[in-house]
Amino acid sequence: MSLAEIPLCVWRKRSQSFVFRGQAIRYWVAGQGEPLLLIHGFPTASWDWHYLWQPLAQRYRVIACDMLGFGDSAKPLGHEYCLLEQADLQQALLAHLGIDQPVHLLAHDYGDSVAQELLARHEEDRAQIASCVFLNGGLFPETHRPVLMQKLLLSPLGWMIGRAFTRDTLVKSFRQIFGPRSRLSESELDDFWSLINSNNGPRILHKLIAYVPQRRALRNRWVRAMQTGEVALRVIDGEADPVSGGHMVERYRALIANPDTVLLQGIGHYPQIEAPVQVLKHYLAFREHLSSLALKVACS
């Protein structure tokens, strides 16, 4: 079984736009049913979800945006990018769409941090989260192992490194984090580079990477939110990822009570691209389990 891809040119044509704090944000909506918010990672964009988009839209109302500074959304040069503001953006998008019911989250990488903040806001009655599934991401700063390019972007010379970021740089970085049997085609690499390069993206990469120290500052708040047990959680993780692979899942199992985790052997940092069929299977199983629990409660 394989899932059909959505070519980037088609994906872009299906986008819509709204204004968030004076900046144009590109977003996508499809399907009907319970709202499912997909939150992408760094340095890519919502097209990361294109293999899963149609099968998920057959079951849920699926929503995604290119966050501020990513993909085809605005990338203001003088802006100070912040994970808390990205969480504000997700909530603004839901309000723009008139969604006022609990939302399910499916997040990856940088998006995991945004989802963690939304979970913390749920605990504070500032958001309504029905469930959350994390794909490979730095849920715990102590387990995050940044690649060389991330370390360079975090350095005082990060602004120069970002401006020198090219398609070849992207290819070298992706080769480090994808699984040994899930390499991207040249066409796919062209598309990912197109999204990063859109709106002069490389010139702000050193600003976007500020999420790394922000994660450290917010770590305890976010871990507490995951530990409450009020919102159902699952981790679906590419085990071979050197950044947030099996070692991160070990830490998750140590810190979260009754941990629900799935390890995908031989899969790297982008499981939704490298193994979309497996991710879909494990995500739908998670949702079916939640539905069965809800039915038992309703019938008791």
C-alpha cells in the first residue's frame, strides 16, 4: 500500500490566506468532522503533511498553516520569532475558521513545541485540546541533539550561515536525519528548497532557530502539561533519527506515566514523509482507541 502525494504546485493552489498581526499567513482546510490541526516542523512547511492530507481529510476536518517565517507565509526580516507567538497563530487560525470545539493535534519537530504550549494553555483553560500525537521532536531539551547546521545557526555567525544556506546545504542536512532507506528524490528536494527559499527564507533562519533556547526556558511548563494525563497523548517516532529518535522516546517513557509510544524502526526524522502509511495506521489506531473509550463512558 502507498499513499498518493500532492504535488507542491497543486498544494499551493489549494491554499488560502488570512492576516495575523499584520502578516499574511497561508493555510489549508479540507474534510469534515472533528477538527485536526497539523503543525509542521523546522525548517520546512505544511506540505510536509501532503501524503497524509487526503486520507485524514476523509475522516476529519484537517487544518494546517505555514507558520510565520515558514513556507509561503510572510517572513519579516526584523521580526523576533517566538514559539509562544506561533501558538497564538494556531489559535488565531482556529478563531478565523470559527472553530470553538476541542481540537486534536498532530505535530512534528518545531511543531511539537507549539503543541506543548497549546497543551499548557489547555491546562490553564486558554485552549481546548482533545488529543495530541507527537512525531519526532525535541520534547525534552536534554535529549535534543542538533545537527551541525543548527549549531552554526545558533552561533554568533548564524546570520551569515543562514544567508549562505543553499539547496546543497539542505541536501546535506537532510542526508544526516533521514533513515538509511528513505532518501528523498531530486524533485522532492527541489520542492522543499522552494518552500524554504520562498520570500527570502534563508535570511531569517538564524532568527527561527531561537526556538532551541526557548524550549529550554519553557521546558518545565511543557513537561508538567504532558504529565497531567488529562489529554490523551501518543508519540510516533522514527527510531533512526539522530536528533530526536529512540533516545528521546526513552526519556519520554521515563517521565510520562503510562506512556503511549510507537517506534518506527529504520525511519528518521520525518516519519510522515519517510513512512506515511505507518504513521497513518498508528494515528488512526490511536483515534479509534479514543473513540472506543468515549463510547464506553457514554454507555456506562
